Amino acid sequence: CWLFVGPSLFGLFLPGLCLAAPRKNVRWCTISQPEWFKCRRWQWRMKKLGAPSITCVRRAFALECIRAIAEKKADAVTLDGGMVFEAGRDPYKLRPVAAEIYGTKESPQTHYYAVAVVKKGSNFQLDQLQGRKSCHTGLGRSAGWIIPMGILRPYLSWTESLEPLQGAVAKFFSASCVPCIDRQAYPNLCQLCKGEGENQCACSSREPYFGYSGAFKCLQDGAGDVAFVKETTVFENLPEKADRDQYELLCLNNSRAPVDAFKECHLAQVPSHAVVARSVDGKEDLIWKLLSKAQEKFGKNKSRSFQLFGSPPGQRDLLFKDSALGFLRIPSKVDSALYLGSRYLTTLKNLRETAEEVKARYTRVVWCAVGPEEQKKCQQWSQQSGQNVTCATASTTDDCIVLVLKGEADALNLDGGYIYTAGKCGLVPVLAENRKSSKHSSLDCVLRPTEGYLAVAVVKKANEGLTWNSLKDKKSCHTAVDRTAGWNIPMGLIVNQTGSYEFFSQSCAPGADPKSRLCALCAGLLPQHPPSG
């Protein structure tokens, strides 16, 4: 499950009124006049339904919306993955609460593809972009900046200590349009932009080449040679196949493909745009209620009077992407790093670290240790390895799995029960412990199939009458909840036989509710809470 956040009325004109907005009101942040007008129409439609109320806050660009939400002057905004990352950092600490759903009803997806689009007949490949003219959705955005720059970094001749990434990009392309860039510092990166006066290179639709459709228009108009956009951009702007056939995709293997072959030819798979809110007091339930009602009444093909996932002629992706089908609520424990995933975060790190730092990261393994005892052993291992192994620590196995998913750790050792959980999260086993073989006497490390181990139930010899069939209401000791030998195997057999988990009178099953019978026999002390008052 996943979540969404909402708007704020008259934020531009009456900030005091917005600050005093009632708890059941969601203040949605907008970054342009067209977005604000759409938000006001949405506000009016929701008012007629008697659903959670929304008001509309106006800011100049996405980062200002992030600040407004952190300062409780707004409640929600929809962001591209690159800005979701920024929103999750200090001092903002926002988190994604709902993700946009794309694809089809039959095959919904919470990702899209970053692609490089060129005109058919232009004679170059992905590794031949130096000296070309480029069109980007905006600085810091996923498909238009982060992904392509991550891929092109080896070609940029970027000396991190001497100049920012933007400087290297300005030297790599002959001219560009990168909305949101500092045009005074990097005029070459705004050279192709079409906005007039102060609007040139603006971080909103005031720059005609801003966003997905804007970057593609930059290519269409002949201003640029390549446009970095998402896979649906060409289809949304060119409904006729004959027109789409005039364009191709650049592939990572330095070939080209038709624009409808994006699943095989793309730069990266990118997490969906997401609605972000405050991590604390973020109005998540209210926002989800608002979004659920809105997509029910104004979703795809639901209403002619107002379309939540639609924009007026000449505009695109106002408030939400036009290609979205709906929303998926994000679990409350998912922060921005976990939402974006390790691959995306690695790409971001590659653009923020020096070449030496990137090389060092790829030549070491960060092992996740569970608890202080594993941490001590890991530190010893780290010293013996000459720092080729370094250590991350978490209090539980689940927390270690999360660190690997975020890219903050690389590996950990798991029991079979946790391997199942980790697999559901996208992790894969790469090594298995090779115990002393019961079939082979040799102690040499040889390549042979792992033999596994046997799960057993042990009792004292003095309890002669105690058998598997007489365990009801006895006391039990388990390695931990969700562990294979200590939980999954015995409890699976018991539940299959009895249909109930209410079997033992008392137990010690680490990981269960400390106040339950499952922890009644455990020897650890409950945490002491300081007296109140």
C-alpha cells in the first residue's frame, strides 16, 4: 500500500489564512499559474462532493514547495524521483505517501522508463553525443538529468574538485536547454531554451521547453539533437504512428530502436512520481481519503467536467502526470530512500561523489551486522580485511534488509525464513554457507551442492512421556520468529495439524510482542521508560 497528499487555498495571496487552515483541509502546492488554476477547479469539484477540502498554495518551483511543506505552510505536492530524494534529505525530511500508477488496468506499474529520443536519420549513437545539442526536462529531474548524466559521466571529463557537474555538461554538449539551471553561471545550458526574458530556463511551464513535453518540443523544433524524456512522451505528443515513426530511441548498447521498443531500449527504469508530505503530522490519512475520492470521481474516463489526470490543450502533466491511472498508497515505514531503491540511489551517489569515492565504494563490501555482538565480529573482520569489508549495524534483521534495499549496506547473512522475506523485497541469495559435510570427510573448500541442515525438536531425556503429539500447553523455546528451524518449520507443522497458533502455554520467541505469552519465558529485560511528569 502507498499514499498521497493535498493542497492549500490562496497560499500566494493570503499566507496567514493558509497557516490557520483547519485540520481536515489539505493544502496542495502548485508551481505555475496553470497548475494553480487546475488546483482551484479541483478544489471546487471536491467541495461539491463534501469530501475533504483542499486549498491551493502557489510557489515558483518544486524546491519552494518542499520548503513550504516542511514549514507547515503547505501539505503536499507531487514530485519526480530526483526531487523526492531532495525532499527526503535534511532539513526537510519529507517522505513519499502515494505513488502514481502507470501502464494499463491489466498491467499496472509504479515505474516508468527514462529514454533518449532522436530524429530518425540523425547519424549518431549514445556514445557519440559529445558536441551535440541536448534537451532536458529540468535540472535534478530523473529522466531529464539524473539518469542520462549518470550514464554519460564516463564521457564528461569531470574533475569534481574543480567544477560542479553542470560545468562538465556545459562543455560536453555544444548547446542545451536545461530548465531550472542558473543561466548566469551556465549560459550554454540555457542557450536552446525558448522562454523570453526572465522566463528563459525557468523551472516551470513559463519556459516552453520545460518538462517532458517541453524537452520533446525542443527536439521537434530542431533546437536539439536528443531529448531525455520518459517512454510515453512521444506517444502523448504524437498520436499518429506515422509521426512517431520519424523518431527513434538510443539504446545502451549503442544501437537504435523504434519508440515503441522502450522495454528493450531505455536508459533506466525509474520509480513513479510520488506525492510527498511531512514525516510527522503529515495528514497522511486525510490525504489518502482526498485522493481516493478524487480518483474515484475524476480519474481516467470518469468525468468530462474535470479530469484529475489531464491537462488543457497546450499544457501537460499539471499536478499529476497525464499518463497516470491512479494512486497507490505507500506504507508508513517507507521513506524516500527505500521508495527510490538502491539502483536509483547509486546513480545519484555517482553524480555527487568524486571518482575516487565512487571507486572506493565499488571496491569494498558493506556488511550489515545485527546487534552489538555481530558488530564486534564484523569490526574484527573489517580490520583483518584491510577495510575491504566495512560494517553497518541494525537492531533487527528486518532493519538490515532495509539498509541493503536502500544501498546503505551490500550484504548480510540470512536464515531461510528471512531469505523468503528478502526475496519478496527484491534481494537475491548469492552465497550459501558450506557446512562440514556429513557425506564427505575432506575439509577442503570444494565446489559442491549445499546440503542444508535438519530442523529438530529437542527435549530433556528425563521427560520420557513427552512426544510431538503431546506438546499442547507445554512451554517452548524458539530461535526467533520467522526463523526456519525455530519457527517456520515447527509452527507450520503445528498449524497444519491443529489449525491454531494458540498451542503452547508459554514461550520464548524473540521478535514476538514482548507483552504476549510468546515472550513470557524470555530472559531479556523490557526497556525502562522514564516516569512522566
